[in-house]
Amino acid sequence: MDATEILKSIGALIFVLALIGAVAFAARRLEGFSKNLRGRVRDLSVVEQIGVDPRRRLVVVRWGKVERLLLVGGGSDLLLGERPAADFAAALGDETPGGSAP
């Protein structure tokens, strides 16, 4: 193999990797776009998580207007508790209704 064949091979490899990256980027962008087209609002989110040990995690999941505390990993997953999800003002620590402090 001479230098021109090596350069052609490296150029082809770079082109293929760039093409794979462009397709992955487009797929991620179009996935979010298609969800918005259907008018769906994301209702499920992970609020917080913390590791208990190498296999288990405590996870707070918000689904609709309820937050649930889950212990996941290990032999089985457990629902430890649930509560109404805090609204945005309460999450910021503002206790007054209407969102303005005196």
C-alpha cells in the first residue's frame, strides 16, 4: 500500500463516521419533532435519583401530578411512597400563594 491508498482509506473512514454521526443527530432531532407533532405532552420525568449501594437506587419519579419514591435494582423494585407533586412556586421555596413574597 502506498501513501495515496492510506489517505483514501482514512478519508473514507472519516466520511463514514461523519455520516453515522449526522444520521444519529437527525434521528434524535426528528424524534422530538414527531412527538411534538402528535401533540403529546411529556407526563413522566425523573425528578431525582441517588445511589443506595452499588446495585440499588432511590428514584423520585413524577407522573402527572404525583411523585413516587421507588427503590430500583436488586431482586425487585419497590414503591416506597407517593405524594402530590409540588408546584413550581413551592419547589422554589416560595410559600405565598400567587408566587410573590411580601
